[in-house]
Amino acid sequence: QVQLVESGGGLVQAGGSLRLSCVVSGRTFSSYVMAWFRQAPGKEREFVAAIRWNGGSTYYADSMKGRFTISRDNAKNTMSLQLNSLKPEDTAVYYCAAGLMYVRDYRRYTYWGQGTQVTVSS
């Protein structure tokens, strides 16, 4: 059974930082692209960042570049997202996902975690 389990969300003041983690299990993801998406109330799910499990190439949404950093630890089967300089508009549920190719369309990703809430207060 494939599982992606996120953790690390919470409430933080503007300018603060959080580190999200996604532990994957149930299959080998070496050929997959792992990604983070987020969804705010009333809005469509939005691409945040992605990383190739094999090789480690990274991709970012323009608005997150320089503030967010995606990484993975193959030995621990864990993907992480470091969120720095957080803004109130970063408030959303953050999801990790796995897919066979790098795209920014959430509908192309096969596996999903349950999400973790990030709330940034002003």
C-alpha cells in the first residue's frame, strides 16, 4: 500500500519558518518526481516545488523561489520543504505528491498525502 504522510505544519507569524516533511512508503519512488502543492480555501491547488527522486533536480514556482527549498533523503524515504520568510498569503494546506513526470498540473500526479495545514499570521 502506497503511503505519503506529511507532517510539520502549524501556526507561525509572518517572517517565520517551518519545515514540512513527507515520508513515503509502499513502493520504490526512484523513478518518480516528488512535488509539493498547496491549496488555500476557495482556490485551486497550486504547484509549489518538485524534485526528482533520482538525481535531485529541483523546480520551483516563481513566487516561492528563494524562500522555499525542497530536498529529499533517499535513505529515509523522506522529502522535505523548508519554508522561510513566510507571508500570510502562504496560508494553505500543503500536500506532497508523486508522479511519473515533472508537470505543474496537480491532476497528473498519482499519489497524494493527506495534507498538513500551514497558517501564517500577520
